[in-house]
Amino acid sequence: MPELPEVESLRRDLTPTIVGRSIQRVDIGLPKLFRPVPGLSAADLCGRAVERLRRRAKILILDLSDGLALLIHLKLAGQLVHVSADGQELAHGGHPVPRWGFPLPHKATHVIFRFDDGSTLYLTDIRQFCRLWLMHADEVDGFLEEQGFGPEPLTEDFSVPGFRARLRRRSIPIKTALLDQGVVGGIGNIYADESLWEARIHPRRTANSLTLPEIKRLHAAVRSVLAYALREGVATVLQGKALPERDFPYAHGRGGGPCFRGCGATMEKEWVGGRGTHWCPRCQKLPRARPVAAGTPSSG
Ligand SMILES: [Zn+2]
């Protein structure tokens, strides 16, 4: 699923290719994906210039001229590809299926934007979960607030005390807590596994059982894993498997293979909270349950 690094990379790559371009035509093949606020429609996109691209958690925000904004959430499998008038790929990002360079439009291409320079932006989604919201610029902050996103992990807003306070309120596996966008914005299945492996914390630990040193390790790991993905290139995982020819991701998609830390253990894979989860049984141990003291009633 496109997570923070994928959406942020897409924002960076698309900024030079579509900012300043004006939308001439929009074709929406699957109306359920498009959610304009009352009073607006796809026709209102025509003639508007793209002024800026922003991101909040996994949402890409296109600020348009004359006070409109288009918000795009790629969800599980959305991808965007911008192609020039002469058919050259200018930028792409999101889910890697269909593969980059695949002829577009594809049967799963649901939205097509045509720009004044003859270039085209294709939105393809094999799962049909992605969403586009069209609204007035002054409605964006309220909309984002309603989503209840936690802090952006790569900013100062993501602090150890705040992270600790949010984990303390959750008696769910730490893996599941990391996927909760209210705990930290933008993390999905791949980077949650990477962060836990990096911090040497078992994904089934209960979020509110983590000690302060563990929370500090995890906080640092979340930042370093996301920063690495942005700097070195996002993780590619196809059908739940990491690519053998690439080192990254180190943990996610590596079940059955050796731990990259060289500890000698074989990576495990299990479902945690309904999501395929990968960890090292040696580097990420579950602490033994505390023995019940003699004489303590077993139930009360
Ligand atoms: Zn290991």
C-alpha cells in the first residue's frame, strides 16, 4: 500500500511536472471514487491551474487556482502516472501494479486528467479503494482534522512524550497501534514491520506495555526507516514478498529468509491484526509472562 514515503516521493516527483499546468479536461470512469462537496462537480476542475502539492499523512493535496483543492488518497493500490504529450513518462508513484511503463490507460485506469501542455495524469487502481475529494481551499484543514491524523513522523510534532501518551491508551498489539493513523500519520504495513524490526520489538507486544527505553527506540526507528525510504528509494513489495535483489525492506516480505542483522535466525511471518507481519524471533523476543505470585487469586 502506498505509505508516507511513497506519497511523499510522488509529491516531490510530480511537483516539477504538474505545478503551473492547468487542467483542461477530466474523465472519471468510476464515479464512486470522486467525492466533491455539495455544489462542486468534476466540471469545476476544468480551467484550474495546479498551484502547489502538499501531503498530510497518506493524502496528496493539490491546491488549485481560484480557491479549490483536490485531495487524493491512493489507499491500498492507487497509482498516478504523468505522461507528456509525446508519450514520455514524466513522473509516477503509488502502488507498483501494473508495473511502471505499462501502456495507459489500462482497464483499471479510473480517472484521467488532461493538462494544457498536452500531458496526461492517469489514476489507476486495481482495487478501486482510492478516493478523490474536491473541496474549497478553506475546507481542507477541517477535513484533515476530521480524519484524526496523529503527528507527521518526520516533523518536530512527533515527540517521544506524545507518542508515549498515545501508546499508553492502547491495549492492542504494537503493530496494530502503529497502523492507527491517530497514533502517527502515514505508516502502513511495510514501514510498521521495518520500524519494529529496527527497534527490536515484537509486533505482538501490547502497545501500553512498552517501556520508555523501548518507546524511545521505536520513535527513533520510525523516523530513521521513513527517512531512509525517502532518501534511498521506497520499499518495493509485490504480493507480500520483498524483492530478493534488493536489501530494503529488511524485514517486511522476508518471512522464511535469514534475518538481515545476521543473527542467524529465520524471519517469521504471521497475521497480526489481520495484516501479514514479519519479524525476527531472535532480535524481537516476546518477554516471558510474569509468573503469578503464590496465593494470588486467579480471578476476582
Ligand atoms: Zn535477527
